[in-house]
Amino acid sequence: MLSAKSVFEEILDNDESFRLFCSIAASGEAQGGWENGRIAALVPEGERALAPKIARHGADEDKHGRIFNALLRKRGLAPVEVPHETDYTMLLEKHGIGLAHEQLRADKPLTVQDIVTYLAHSRVTEQRASEQMRLLLKYFADHPDIGRAVRMISGDEDNHLAYCHEELLRLARAGHGRAIQRALRECALAEIGVYRDVSLAVMDHMGRVLGWPPVKRQVLAAGIHGVYAYERLVGWRRMVSLEMPERRDALGGPAAPAPGFA
């Protein structure tokens, strides 16, 4: 029977597909770490209290990248070059979502509107990351190879999502509510398209590595298109709502270490 769990199991059990999976994940996390590090350095004067939390977010992302690389080393595998069509973070930037790398490479301080853009982008993408890790947690929390990594990363992603909710609500109270809602909606609608395209590309690469028959590829592609259709119609709304999280000040301390990984 074809299920999310069986597909993930196939990917994890084959060295080449596992290598590609971890390489894509590590690359995205490392890029997220760099982006957050630069944003923390460029926070405007009036938002300097936010800088340590942004830096903590970046440190977590860097840690996740090291964890995925450690999982590769544990199996005696080296990272592979990430196909550009599977590079989620790069494609989001190409679609104008979040802050451009050119802006982050400069030394000019960001504006409060830039911080709104950053947090809206993070709120949408962290929703996706939290959901993906919860799915892996559901199936592989006790897996001998990746279980501990999945539990650790899932907890971090939940913290990141809570932090985004709390900070966006703070900025909404400060008078930025309309800008926040506009940024969230634009980001969510763009993200679901990028996520669909990346998912199709990843499944295509995995299908070739694992030798999936055409029917299986077609079924998986249909499922991805079905998710996109639902998200385009109503599912995007879960990415733009804001509510005070149970986890308050979720990024208020240093990044948790990852002993045994990095």
C-alpha cells in the first residue's frame, strides 16, 4: 500500500536517496542559518531586543544543517550537490519572498517593515517545517538512525513557529497589523506554489534513484497536485492566522546543544 510512511521508509533505506534527502535538508538549513545571522546583525535600532532571538533562530538552523550532515557521516556518505529545482529557500527568494540576499549582504540597517517581511516569511515557512517534522515524528520518533534527530529538530521548529506568532502579534499591536496580514497572505500564496514545485522535483529525483514505476510516480504527483489545490483554495489560511502561542519567549535563551551530532 502506498502511504507517506512507506515512501519515507524507501527513501531512508536506500543510501543514494537518503544522501539526496539529507543533502537537500542540510543545504536549506544552512542557508536559513546564514539569513537569520545577517538579519540579526542588521536589526534596526528600535528592534534591537529582537536581535538575540533572530540569532538564536539562525543558530538552530545551523545546528540542523550539522545534524543532517552528521546523519550522512554516520552512514559513511558524503553530501551531494543539491539540484536547483529542489532548492526551496533559493526558489522562495527568486519569487520575491522574504528579504533578498543582496540586501542582507549589505551593511545598511533594516527597517521595521523589513522585520515585518522577515517575520511573515518565517511564520509561513516555519508552519511548513513544523508540519513536516511532526509527520516524520509520527512515523520515525523511535527510528534507530534518525529518531533522536527528528525529535530534536521538531521541537526547535515548534519553537520557531511560536516565536513568529508572538513577535508578529507584538508588531500588530504596535500598528503594523495591515502590513502583516498583507505580507502573510502574499507569502503563503507564493510558498504553496514553490512547495508544490519542489515536492514534484524531489519526488522525480527520488523516483529515478529508487526506480519507481511510472504508475507510482503518477500517483505521487497527483497527490502533490491535490495538496496544492486544497492549499490554494482554503489551506493557505492556516499559514496566515495569528494566535498567542502556549510557548512564550520560545527563543529567549541560547540554542540547545546537539551532543552526538555536532
